[in-house]
Amino acid sequence: MSIHPPPPRQPDLPAWLIMAQKIYVMFTVVEAAMRSERRERQREIEAKPLATC
């Protein structure tokens, strides 16, 4: 009896490919977070343009 279900991907993927996928996912997550943060900051600047003067 196996506790874990079989993985959806083939288990014979090379280690460097798995590592590359993890790094790619990490970068996309970080980039998305930075983009949303930048968008929020831009919205704050547009909401109060005279606050920085």
C-alpha cells in the first residue's frame, strides 16, 4: 500500500531539468509579485500626486 499517489510526470526526468523547472517557477512567482507590487505603488502615486512634492 503506497501512501503517495504516483506523480503525474515521468519519474525518469533528468535532475537538471527538474531543477530548471523549479527555478523557472520560482522566478515567475517572484516576477509576478514584483509586478503586482509595482502596479500597487504606481496606483498610490497616481492617487496622491502632490504627496511627494
